[in-house]
Amino acid sequence: MKTRKLFLFVISLLLFGLTTNAQEKKNEKQKKDVVTFTVNMTCDNCKKRIEKNVSWEKGVKDLRVDLEKKTVTITYNPQKTTKEKLKTTIEKLEYTCEIAE
């Protein structure tokens, strides 16, 4: 009887440990950073071009382009890309951009 209780106790500890470890790994994978760029876009076609090209960049989770404020806000996974790579991606589309403060 004691052996059975001990066995069940050990199994429950193992299961609890595995679920806790899995949750920690899930949280690590979901790390996200946000960066905002000021971009010299002038029309709706500029907006569409940025949305089309930057959204496919590796690590980009969300992209918001505000034509009136001339800003591009990007939510990204810092393990897959960097602010500098995202800036270069926008500059390759022949727009000048700076990281907004």
C-alpha cells in the first residue's frame, strides 16, 4: 500500500515538472519586441508596398502602417530578426527610415 502511494506521488511530481517545463519553453518562444520606424512614404501605394514586403520578413508577427503619421510599427520575434534587419528591409524598398523614439 505504501509502495503504491509512493509510486503515485512520484508520478504526479514528474507530470507536474513536465508541464511546468513545457510552459516555460512556450513563454520563451513567444518573446516579442516592438519597433516603430518613421518612413518617407507619401501615398496609399507606398503603404501597400511596405505591408506586402515587410510582413513576409522572417520573425515579423504584426505590422501596422500609418500613412498619416508616416510610421511603421512592427512586432517581431527578436530571436529571428533584429531592428537593423527590419530597417534594411524597408530601405531596400527605396524608402528612407529611422527608428522613432
